[in-house]
Amino acid sequence: METAVDLGTRDCVEILGFPVDRVGVGEAMERIARFVREGEPRVVVTADAAGLVLAQEDPEFASIVRQADLVTPDSVGVLWAARRAGKPIGQRVSGVDLVDLVCQRSSEEGWRVFLLGSAPGVAEMAAERLRLRHPGCNIVGSRHGYFPAESDEVVAREIAETRPDVLFVAMGMPRQEKFIWATRSIIRAKVAMGVGGSLDVHSGRVRRAPRWVQRLCLEWLWRSLLNPKKLSKARQLPVFLWRVLRYRP
Ligand code: UDP
């Protein structure tokens, strides 16, 4: 069993044994800005229901989630579990939103941003579109995410040369978090964050659900129906609900 992690002044709710920060998008961004100012390498996890189920089954991933500096509530399932635990959280904080907001801050403050992950060409396309959306945003590099774990160190050294303040890794859970954890002392990004399929969305390859679907909190269902690979993730939702209902700390 893992030893408890000192959460300091963080306001968290425990879900399936993992801390999830009770933050909205604005507070998450404030926290990220503080990390960038402070300059020590920090790790951010965007936690959805399937991710927390996965973490229960993968001790290495579990330990990363417990030691992360910020764990954002990235699904309606997580919001439901927080409410059930008596510590409600107001809104979802997704990787897609954080990539967008960090790029906006980058255009204002010059933060150096690196985009790693997704199929060849996608990170570049996302960079191009983010630069158009946030003129002046300082994306210092991008690279696809299809390489074996044995090459992690080589890739990390390439990224380190660009001296990123914020590193986004879009390679799916738990691969992206394991890459971040294993290479954090090489890359030394002030913030490194796993963002799943966010670069697919920012590249324009995958569309976000219409606003009315987002408002009904059904974006996950929309994307699952359009992408069979996502369906296996949606199947984790009842597992998550069942485990939360039965969870005893
Ligand atoms: N991916 C990658 N390298 C791999 C496997 C996947 O870069 O070895 C990318 C894939 O192209 C996709 C993202 O990782 O862009 C995973 O997206 P998904 O939405 O499935 O991630 P999740 O949010 O479910 O963790």
C-alpha cells in the first residue's frame, strides 16, 4: 500500500484513493502560472474516470498520480464522485482547455511551450492553429508521440534543448504520465502535463462536440460514438461508478 502523500495546502477530494484538486479552470490556471513563476519541475495530471480506474490497476501510474502537483477533474464522472464525497467541484478542467489557456498566457507572457504526442504531423498542425488563435504564442517545438519507451531519454534530451516552460504530452494514459515522470529531471519543464487527445482536437482533426452537447456534459459520449477507440474508455465509466459506490478508504 502507498504511504499517504503530504498534500500541503491543496484542497483535494479523495476519489478511489487518489487526490483530485477542487479547482475550476481559472484556479487551475493560477496554479500553473505559480508553478511557472516558481521554476521547479511540476507535474500536472488531468484525471478522468477511466484514468482513475487505470491508476487503481497500475501501481507505477498510481504513484505518479499521488505525487503529482496538481490533479484536475477532467470528467463528469469525477465531478459526480466529488459531489458524492461531500466535496463538490464546480466544473471540469480538461486538457483541451488548459492547452488553449496556456497558449493564450504564452502569447501574453512569452511562456515557452512544447507540444509532444499524437500521430506524425498532428502536433505541428495543432501548433499552427494555436499560433493563429493566439498570435505571438511561443511554441518552441513539437514532435509526434510514436516512439518506444527505450527512446524516452533521447527524445527528452531533444526537448530539453528547447528549454520549455510548459510541456504538453499527448500520448494517452498512462504512457504520457510515465514519460513525464521518467524524464522530468532531464527536461526540467516548469510544468509537464499529460493531455490525452487534446492535440487531435487543436489540430482540427477531431472536432469538439457541439456546445449544447458540451453543456449537457455529454462530450465524452459524443466523442465515443464517433471514435470506436474511445468506446473502450467509455466502457470504463460503469466500472468507475461501481468502484466509487463500493469504495471504502
Ligand atoms: N498516441 C501517441 N503515441 C502512442 C499512442 C497514442 O502519441 O504511442 C496519441 C494518439 O495519437 C492520440 C493520443 O495519444 O492523439 C491519445 O488520445 P486519447 O484521447 O486516446 O487519450 P486519453 O485522453 O484517452 O488518455
